[in-house]
Amino acid sequence: MRATIAVMAAVGLLLAFGGTASAVVYGQPDGQDHPNVGALLAPQAYSDGTWASCSGTLISPTVFLTAAHCDWGLSRMAVTFDTNYVASTGTTHWGTWHADPRYRGAQSDPYDLAVVVFDEPVGGITPASLPAADALSNLPQTQAFTTVGYGAQSVTIDHGPTFHYADIRYEGTSDTLFAINKAWLRISMNPTLGDAAGCYGDSGGPNFLGAGSTATNIVAATTVTGDFMCRATNVVYRLDTPSARSFLGQYVSLP
């Protein structure tokens, strides 16, 4: 899930997002704007010393939503909500991994959802909300979104792209919705349009409905994939669909 895809953790696994700016490409440090957004931690540090492998959102005091392709093959996973995670001093929450059993690993798979159910409730953080059934089917092309995650902080190009990570939570906004289909939204992350979105490591992270004065605490969709250089389209998995709701309804109350 690092640069294999996705920013999402992979383009099928991460997201294929990289860029020339920050984690959430063309975004900015999130600080405490979205304390309910966390990072799924790898079982051991990467070669650059970082730990965040995917992103996700607290949707109840005991449930953390992320992407199924972020699976490490482990039943137990750790999550941090630190805005800048440092392994030696950071705060972690442990829980049990549950992926949608219908997920088969294809990039076009409409079941790319997973949760970590924590051993103990996470205190002091207000969980995000989920959308109502079919709430996203008629969004306007000017609909704004706020993408949040711990993905690649920057990319450099030499003989090939190199993505750089710092385990810092970033946010970015877009107000250009390219397309809506039955499972996904396709959101612009084109900087020439003033848009920002995720990159590798942002997989599973939230795309909140609205931005700025229209910002909400509703996670419309989770980041699953995008273009390799994180410069064109953010492909996100709708949470208002029957398939998403059938999985999530096992763990949280649905609107």
C-alpha cells in the first residue's frame, strides 16, 4: 500500500497517488481539523522509518473504517489518531480486523471496505457520520469534498517517481465532481483547477461531504484508487450504496 497503489494504499491496493506537494496532494497539514481521522499502522517501520500504511475514520467509539485492500494478513491491528505520529511517543489503539468477505482484490471490486473494532472505546473524539441510503446519487458537479489522510507527503522525479512519507495527517479540498457511478465517485484532484486529494497511503481515508463553509462531518466515500502520479482523479468508494451499508450495518447504526 505504499506506492503500489493507492493512496490509497494501492491502486488496487493503495491508491496511486503521489504528487508534487503533500500527502493529500496540494493540501495542507490538518492539525486538529479532523481528529476522527487516523492512520492504520504497519506492523513494522518502512525503510524510511514511517509507520502509516493506510488511513481511515472513527465512525463509532469502537469502530475505525478503512479499506479492505489495506489488509496485512493479521487479525490484530493498531491505529493512531495523532496528527503527527512518532512511534516512540505516539498513542495507539488496538483492535480486531474485519474486512468485507466479498472483497476479492480487484481494483474494480465494489466491496473494498474493512473495519478495526477496538478493544476499548476511543475517548475524547467525536466519530464521523455516514450518509443516508442513496444520498450521493444526485450530487451536483460543483459538489465540494474534503479529503483527509496520512499518505505520501511529496514526490520527486529522477529516473522514476519517489514518494516521501512523514506520518502527518493532511487535508485538501476539491469542488469538481467528474462522475458518479453505482459504486464510486470520481473527484478532481487537478491542481490547475485548484483541487486537492489523496495519494499513496491515503487509502481507506475519508472524503467528507463539503468544504470550508459547507463542511460536514459526513464521510461520503473512502479513498480507494486514482492515477499513478496523484494529479488527476481521486476515485472514492460510496458509503451510501446497498453493498456498503450491508457491511457497515454489522458494526454501526446506519442513518
